[in-house]
Amino acid sequence: MTRLKARIAELIAAAGPVPVSDYMATCLFDPEAGYYTTREPFGAEGDFVTAPEISQMFGELVAVWLYQAWQALGRPLPVTLAEIGPGRGTLMKDMLRTLARLDPGFVAGAAFAMIEASPRLTEFQKATLAGAPAALSWHETIETLPAAPLLIVGNELFDAVPVRQFVRAQDGWRERMVGLDEQGVLRFFAGAASLDPALLPPGADTAAEGAVVEMAPARSALMERIAGRIARQGGAGLFIDYGYLRPGVGDTLQAVRRHEYEDVLASPGEADLTAHVDFPALAAAAHAQGLETRFLTQGAFLLAMGLLERAGRLGAAAGEAEREKLSAAVERLAGPQAMGDLFKVMAVLPKGMAIAPFEGEN
């Protein structure tokens, strides 16, 4: 039993079951034993690999899109380019290298920021970005960013923000809780709190007993803060995550440890907990701030931004082994059986602003 699991069990024994959202938040962000506060989970040696770790091409193409957004905004300076939830800094490193080659004047005039709440990950990011072609500042929230138009990117950000779950019981939809069974083992239970039927997704009225629906007010609140900042001061956002474009019934909460799935109640603090992102809910939060949203799959976005062409240029001067590696990276990033269809890309834009490759996508 992990020390955090023992502490959670003691808390439940004393005060009763806790909502899934509280359990998820404790597992990920507990100051003493939380997953993101005590370990560096990224890469082959960690628990999972994100797109920036698969290939430099991902960060390069994201940088090109942000630069296009800056041009579409009228090339404002000063401007802040920020990454929120920046992992170990690989994406920002690749973006800065690309932008420095693309337009040294932009790099010289822009402010670059990392929005990171974990002191441990902040140290990893600073090591990754040592010697970067621009100075960077670190912030725990977007509220302390410089007062300027904001270009912001978040990759696999919202999937780690806690979700609430509701389970279909005999008498309606009840909040799903984590409690203790008679043997003192963590188990899921249906709690007392009910869900307003008006908030249920399509298909929930015919769902079987035991079915689960998910809601994530914390994700919507975060998007509202980001979108509100863009609405007030100008800018654009790009958010990449795995999720769905139509809400529905289903339990997507999952735990990953050493690149394998495991029971979400098995190892609190030692496994990554995530749930699929409800993109329509994020879009609604952005729309409430007067902004527009556009969607593509990750595969469609990267291919439209020139993934194949970039791989060809990198492979032209490489050996056979490196070309095979590039080909595998293209397939993993954009292939429909890999990340290409599961991952979605959402652009958050001022009304009437069109940026390739999102023209006409809403």
C-alpha cells in the first residue's frame, strides 16, 4: 500500500467517502505524495510519452501555428507566448528553436512564459531550457502573466484536471464516490448527491444501471480564465488533448503506470490519473467569453501544417535508421490507429479570425 493510499483510507474511515474528483486531485497534486509533485513521469523512463517527446516535429509545427496566429493578430509587440502544463519543457524548447530561426525579431520582442504549479516539474523545465534563445519566466497561474496579448498552448493539459463522475442507480444518477468496503479496501460507491437530469448528455435517459457520466467543472473554469484573458487583452490559444467532440455516457477515468494501464484505485500517488476531455464543454466556456473555437483531429492538424514535408526534409540528410524513426514518429503522431484520431486540437480565437488550417472548422 502506498503511503498516500493509506492516508486516503484513514481519511475515508474518519470522514466518509470522497467524490471521484477529490480522489483524483489528491492522487495527482497532494503536496507531499501527489503524482505530479513527487515525480517526473514523462518519457520512456517514466510512465507515459507525450507528443513533444515523440518527435521535434510536433513542437516545430505548433510553433509555426502560433507564429501564424501572431501575424493574424497584426503582429503586436509586446506579446506573451506561454505554455500551460509544460511537462518537462520539451515542447517549449522545440518551439523556441523554431521561432528563433523563423523570426529572430519576434523572439527578441516577445515574452516567453511557463505556467506550472509543480515546483518539481519547474526544476526539470529549467534544466531542459538552459541555454534557450530567449529568457523565460515561470508562473503558477495565468493571472501573473504580463499584461499583453497572449499566445498560449496546452498539450495534454485538461485530461489531468479532475472530473466528477455520476453513476446510474435505481433511483437516479448519483455522484460516484471512493469509499472503503467491509475489508477496508478502496471501492467505488454511489453517493447521496444527485445530478440534475437537464445536465445529462444524450443517451443517458436509456443508460443501464451502473452506467457512468462525467462532468468537469474545474476544466471549464480553467478555460474560462484563459479565454477571459484572451478576450480582454487579445491573443489566441491552441489546446491538444485526447477526448471527444460529442458528449455521451461512459467511464473514461484511467490510471497509467510504467506505460501500462492499471486499476485507478490501486496505487494513489504512483500512477497517472486522467479522463478524456469533453471538448464541447471547453468550447462552451470559451464562447461564454465571446471567443470562437475550431476543431481538428491531431492527425489532420499536423498533416495540414506540413508534417510529411518536414519529415521528408529531416530524412533527406539522415541515414536509414533515422528515416525509419521519422516514419514511425509520423505514424504515431498522425496515424488514425495511434494518436491521430483520438487526440483533438482546439483553436480558441477572437471572433471572425481565421487561421490555417482551421478555416471553416467549427
